[in-house]
Amino acid sequence: MSGTHPPLGHEPISTCHWSRTAPEAHPCPVLEGTTEADVAIIGAGYSGLVMALELAGAGRSVVVLDAEQPGWAASGRNAGHIAPLFWGAKKTPRQIVSAYGDDMGGRMNRMIAGSGRWLFDLIDRHGIVCEARRGYLFLARTEASLAKHHETFAEWSEFGGVCEAIDRTGLARHVNSTAYAGGIWLPEGGFVNPLALSRGLAATTVREGVRLFGGSRALSARKDGPAWRIETAQGAVRSGTLLLAAGGYADALFPALRKTAYTVHCGVLATDPLPDKGASILPNAFPVTDLDDKAVFSPTIDAEGCLVVSFLIGPGDLEMRKALKICVPRIAKAFPGFSIPEFKRMWAGKFMITPDGTPRLLHLDDNAFAVTGCNGLGHTIGISAARELAKLALGVDRDALNLPLQQPKSLPATGATNWLLRNIAFPLVNRAG
């Protein structure tokens, strides 16, 4: 079970756990020659693909470029959780209003509160097969913790969010554990197979007329008169508007992006299908998160009945023994008496966080924009921000967006902070969970 993991973000997608049940990838040809479009999007993760769908639905011609294939990076290798809230810095709706004002803050809160509902509706509308499962549980270890967190979650009701406190008796129907006093139930949260979602979105965009090219890394982006010209190894796209949706992989084209967010490295472990398909710990297979774990402990059971657990990565190469040292004690504490199975697969990636836990819409140049800062909740925060960027490309007034449009601004001591997060903060919270 030991061995050095491949470099972060570079595990072949065919070996990723989610490829076991994800549909076959839609063939994405390499871009050859020069083509034109109203909008060029760099990045075929779920953010870029949702942008493309929104724009194509409004009648725009769209080209999407990806260095690999749809869902290859974070969009296809995350843990699949859908939680409609601001979690990166544990911001509450009231704190968002305080920071951004009643108007903008209220719109941001309503956007996020409805983000899970919007995503499930999109999946249903387009018939995307991605193991979508509605319902999410946040777990509290003590009565005091449950009361505190329920008060915080209840703030979302003002903005259309839905949650319900569940006591120990009610929780027992969903979680077989004596470690928790209760939980917070989010009916509009849930789970997807992230690679299946990405591939399903890719196939849907192509059906809607989007031109999607894989294996077509954008090597340069420059102004060409009033348009943008994006060069790849074998072709080029000329477009009126350029949108970047490549997360932590977009800074080569626009170096100003390198210091606009902090980098978090995370890993995911998975077992083979459990003999009881996980019924002995999570009988209804809803994804859960431990509210009292400093590092965030979030296990789930996938469609095959495999146990899947995510974790923060500390210093050095990721190895199975290190991952087990982080995850096994958490599983034992969460599910006393559970015979911990052998973990067979491990993979890793990275995502970007911002100091206040909110995403960023960035104005890079004339008609060139980027989105960053999914803060670990790409299926809700990342996709919501992508929809706002699509509105911007459609000409919606900036004051009508649900997120502010900002100039790229370097965060202080980004390099040192990234080092401290991975080498000091993550090991500490992994031990303190």
C-alpha cells in the first residue's frame, strides 16, 4: 500500500477512482488551423463548460480549449461534494453582507444559497449521468457545537437557503456512529461523480454547438486588433472575448494571476466496494462533513459502495502511508468499532483559496476576464462564479453581477503563505482534528 504518488495534478485520468463508473469521455479533437468565435474559453473543467453552456444558450459562438481533456484537473479529481455555502474561510451570510454591503452581499448570498439547486436542475435538464445524489449532512460532536452551528446555518434562510437541525435520534437513520450529537441537514446539497459530471457537461456543450478542443494547450494570448488571438501548438483562435477558467493552471498566460489566491493541495483516498456497500456507517450514502474537525473530515460512499475520503496534503511527496496516517484515525474516531478497510487508490490535486472565502472575477485586459478562488467548493462557488463571468461576456452591466469585478491584486507574501499552509498549517490541523 505504500509508494510515491505521481506529481500533484498529473495523475493520468484513466487511473483516477472516478473513471471506474464515469461514462466514456466525449472525443475532443486537437485544434488545428485558425478558427474564430465570439468567445474563447481556456479550461474545460466544470467552470469553463458551464460558461460555454450559458453563452451558447444565448446564441454566442464559443470555442473551449483545454491542455488535456475535460475534467482532467481539479474538476474531475475532487471528492464530489456539493455544499451550497461559503466554506473556504467559514464566512457566514451576515459576514458577507458586512464585508460587501446589503446589496452586493445579499445577492452573493442568494446566489450561493441557490447554487446546489441550480446545479441539480442543470443535471436533470440535460440528462447528465453522474451519480447525482441530493442531500448533505454536517455533523456536530457535541450539543453545544450543534446549537452553535445551527444558529450559523440558519442565517442562510434569509437568502433562500434551506437547512434543518437533526438530533442524535434523527441522525441515527443516516449515520451509524456514537461520535456525534446531531447534524445539520442540507437538502439542496449532495454528491456527484465529478469526472462523470465534467464529461457529461462536455458532451452537452458539444450538442449545444460549442467547439471543444482537447490536447490544445494555450501557449500565448495577445491582442490582435480589437480581438484576442490564442495560440496553441497546432492552431489558433481569434475571439472578441477571452475567458480564463483554468483555476490554478492559468497563470502561465497571465502572470498577474499567480499571486491573486493561495494554493491548497489536497488528496483523496478510496477503497474497493465494501462488502455491505457502506451501510454499516452511512446507510443512506449521504456525504458528510465533520464540523468540529479543524482539517475538515468529509467521507462519503460512492455508487459502487466504496468509501471515499479527502484530506489536506502536508509537505513532501504524497505517499499512501502519509495519507493513511491522516485519515485512519479520523475514520476510527468518527465510526467507533468500524473495521477500517484497505484503501486501494489515491490521487491528488490543487485548488485556489482567497482570504475571505469568496471567489474572484478578475479583469485582466480589454475583454479578457478570469475566475479564481473556488475555495474548495467548486461545484457551488466555482460554478456560481463561472455563471457570473458568462453574464459579463454577454454584456450584462457590471453593477448587476452577483460578484464584484476586480483588477488582479497580489496577496501579501503569497509564496511564504503557500509554504506555511502546506508545511506548517496543514500538518497542524491534520494532527488537531
